[in-house]
Amino acid sequence: MVGERASKMINKWPFLFAVLICVIVDSATTQNECKPRWFPGSSTFTCACSSTYCDTVEDYEPLKSGMYAVYTTTQRGSDRLTKRVYDISRKSNASDTSLAFTVNATIRYQKMTGFGGAFTDSAGYNILNLSRPTQDNLLRSYFHPSGIEYTFGRVPIASCDFSLRIYSYDDKDGDFSMKHFNLTSEDFSYKIPLIKRAQSISRRPIKLVASPWSAPAWMKDNNKMINGGKLKGTSSGDYYKAYASYLTRFLDEYAKVNLTFWGLTMLNEPSAGLAFNYSFQSMLFTAENEKDFVKLLGPMLHQRGYQDINLIMLDDQRLFLPLWAQSILGDPVAAKYVSGIGVHWYRDDLSPINKLNETHHDFPNHFLLYTEASNGYQVWDTSVILGDWGRGESYSEDILWDVNDWVTGWIDWNLALNKDGGPNWAKNYVDSSIIVNPADDEFYKQPMFYHIGHFSKFIVPGSFRIDLLCNQDVFVLVPSAAFLLPDGKRAAVFLNKQDDPIDISIGDDKSGYINAQIPAKSIQTYIWS
């Protein structure tokens, strides 16, 4: 009897094995589609995720020679990073009404560093207000191979406006030796655990960038972390040295929990310190102040074993370029400690894009990195608009303009906010790529999420922007960029802002021609070898 049962089981093994193989293949290649969720007044839908379901993004591999993959997100259709595969043609079908693009991978520009978002207190609070399975789906959406695979995480040093309270790591007046320096409950609840969970599910390294909003109140001439103000004393004095020790000590404490930082900015938006009535954490640095501070902080970082960290200057709007770069990087002593320039996207509409190009050509050995962006920040804006296509389009358009002017990466602001655009102790609410709804234990992926995903998923660190030419001057209408990926494949991203589809042909001497159509109001990423 036992032998008969065993014989039947053995006879079933080929069938069971085949079923198992099908399941494995299906799990590796099948994309979970978006579950659309419309909201009143929205221009398109969000994608709703819960504890049991969330949409995913299919990998482009395996991709056979002679084929190309195209990922599409549309305002009017149902596509959200939807993958399709087609044949590459031997000849172009470009006509007088289509756009003919030519890719030249032998002409390389900047090396890309990545894309990401910020682990703020508010983001951590919102994520942890969801059930554990829903939290997992949210983190997977950003960091897992089935998601858009962020490779940057910005981490505020102590509190910022997107905290639930004002706090520093050392409130002991006159503690120049940092004897009383301590991380807070926010680090151990909202930041460190979520960073580690993100790292544990990512197949790519996540570069952490630390940014302070203000020194502790006792170091400043207004004795407050808010309302601007500057460090007490001279740039070579005790308070400047204490602030340098404060930042270095933060790196020490995170190192104790096995978190190391790729980058460090010296101060978030130093120009905000000019406003004595600035409503949240801020501090003033002029370009001259920051140049002097680099000469304190740089040697201290080297002495403490952080010589490999990328020290980032500015961390403010691009309207301050190239003047800040000329002041700081024009000083050879300061320049040797600085790796790159942090830029915020706010008021890009008032600041010529050629400021980036000019800065790069003045200082080609220092990278340009966009370190913060958000929508809904203007006083007249609605903070959160669920399903707003225009806000997604504004993200991808800005990225495409920026990378065509030497920017190497782009970091969004809060990973997740609530429907109000908070919590935020200063009530400085903004929008976010993911909005959580704890009452229903679900979250909504905004169009902004998918627009960033067209870059973060595919334009991995180590990619190079390459030459992309068009037979017509149409960049304003169809912003675009092409890249050489580390695996040797090519990628191109196109944003169609128009109400009509556009026929295109992409020529590559190595591969042939991609003859395709960009749908109206859409963004697409093409990948081929």
C-alpha cells in the first residue's frame, strides 16, 4: 500500500514540477495592474493599494536581441508603468509628420547617481499608521524590485517642518563638546527602522543623504531653531566648531546602528535664514559663511574617518547658481572638501535652466544633484490633489530639463503624507507621491509616483546620459533624454504634453529603428540593446 502510494506520487511529480515552474515564472514576470481610484475634481486616477493588493512594475529582463520594451503611463488610459515588447525594425518609418530621433551612445555626458525620496518624521509617522502588511506594500512600491526602486534616501538631521515637534539633538546650552548629544525617539521610531526595512528589500544600494535645517537654538543669535538667525560668533569661533561637531556626531550615532551616509549637506536652504519671521526651522548661511564652514567641517570629517562622504554645498534654489559655486568652489581649499552641489526645484520657473549648464562648465568635477522637490507648496495652492496629472507632468518635465543640463540625480520630498499634506507642526502642508489613508488602511499612488518611476526604475546609478538628437526642435513640446545603462542597454524617456499622440522613430546605429507612437498626455520609457 505504501509502495503504491509512493508510485502514484512519483507519477505526479512531472505535473507538479511543471505547475511549480509556471508559478515561479509567473511571479517573476507578471505585473499587478493598477486598481484605479478616482477622486472628485481629479484629472486622472490614483492607484489604490491595501494590505492584500498593490500594483507592481515588471522588469525589462529578459529582453531578447532585436526587441525593445516600452513602459507607458497615460493620463487618459489605464496605463501605469505598463510594459509592452515589440520588434526593432531595420528601417525608419519616419514621415513629414513624425519625429525622428537619433541616439549616439559614443557621446556620453554625466554619470547618473539615482533618484529617491525623504525619510522625514512625517513620512515615518504616516507609514507606521498603516497595518504592517500595508506598510510592507508601501515600502515595496518604492524600494523592492517589483516597485520603482529608489536609490536615494534623504534624512533630516533632527527636526524640520515635516516633524511633529521642534527638537534638536543637544539642547544643553554651551555644550561645545557634544557631551549631551543624543538621538531622539523620532530616529528610533520613524527613521532608522524604515530605512533598514527599505534596505532589506532593495537589490540596489540606497544612498543616504543627511541634511540639517538648523543648529540647536543655543548656537544661534536668535536662540531659536525657527525664524532664521545665524550662528553666533565668527566663522572660526566656538559656535561654528560646535555646529561642525554636531553634524559629525550625527554621523557617529547613525554609524552605531549600522547606517552610513553617502552624502551630507551643510544646511537646508541657507537663504531661508534671511527671513526673521520664517515659520519653521531655518538658519542663515551666506556663500562666504558656507565657504568658511567647509574649511572647518571638511578636515573634521576626514579626522573622524568620514573622508569618503560626499559633502554637498548649497542645498537651495538654483537661482543662487553659479554665484555660490564660484564663491565656494573658486576657493581651492574649500573646493577639495566639496563633492557636489545640491539644488532645490522650487522657483525653477523663475530661474533660467542655463544656470546649471554654466555651473557645470565652471566646475565639471563637482556633481549637480536635485535634493528636494514637492508640489502644493505655494500659499495659494491646494496642498494635496489626489489624481492630479499636471503635478506628475511637472516632475518629469523638470527632471528631463535638469538631466539635459548635467544634473545627475533627483530626490523627491516626503515618501508619504496624509490627505492634508502632513502632519507638519508648522502646518506647512504639501503634496506627496504617496498619500496614506489610515482609516481604510490603504494608500494612493499619485501620478507623481509613476512619473518619477519612469526614471528611478530604469536609469540606475552608473548610467550615462548620451546624445539624443531630433530632426525638429521640439524639446519644449516633447522633453526627452537618452541613457546608456550599466548593462549596456539603451534607454530613452519621452514626455508628451500634447493632447494628440506623436509618431516617433528612434534610430540607433547598433540596433536599428524603434518605430512607435507616444500617446497623448503620457510619459514613456524605451529600453533596448
